[in-house]
Amino acid sequence: MVEQDTIKLLRECDAGIKMGVSSIDEVLQYIKSDTLRQDLKKCRNEHVKLQDEIQVLLDEYHDDGKEPNPIAKGMSWMKTNVKLGMDESDHTVADLMTDGCNMGVKSLSRYLNQYKAASEKTKDITKRLIYVEEQLADQMRAFL
């Protein structure tokens, strides 16, 4: 049970990080504020570091990880492009990022509760990822 829950939680973190990095990459070209750009790049780098840790663990379990749900990714892409097509502002970017962070925190918290038997190391990575998402959402408030 521990191994199954560990792998499932790692997969969800992997997919969440890929979704977050992709979302940040999509909006960087629209940002006008240097502070906002730096905040997002820092968050992206933290996501990549966590993804590296997750990949090491996935390799130990001989697992390929998980790609984000294609429907969720497509909906996110559409929402981002429609909103930014109507208003290419830092406010819009901050609004989109806040929504994404909140969804990430909600999903990751649910998976953390669902996969209770996961290894402590995996739960720690998940909690750090949640923290990174919460921090970014807090930073976005200044741009809303």
C-alpha cells in the first residue's frame, strides 16, 4: 500500500508541476512588471527543482510519471489566451496565476489526504509544492 500510494502521489505532483511550469511559460511574454516576471521565474525554478526530486523518486519506482490531463491543459490554455487576448495586463496574468495556484493547492491537498500511506519523503515534497503555490498566490495579490 505504501508503494502504491507513494507512486500515485508522485504522479499527481509530477502532473501538477508540469501544468504549473507550462502555465508560467504561457504568460511570461505578456508581463510588463519586472517584479512580477521575477516572482514567476523564481516560482518556475522552484517547481523545476521539485520536479527533479520527484523524477529521482519516480526512477527508483521505475515509473514514468504523469502528464497533465489533456482536457484540463486545453481548458487552461483557452482561458489564458482568451483572457489575455482581451486584456494583456499584469492584472490579468496575476488573476490567472492566482486561479491556477488555488486549483493546485486544492488538488494537491486532496491527493495528500487521499494517499495517506505514501512515504514521508513524498508527502514532504507535496507539502513543499503546496507551500510554493500558496506563496505565489500571495505574491500575486499585489498585482490584482
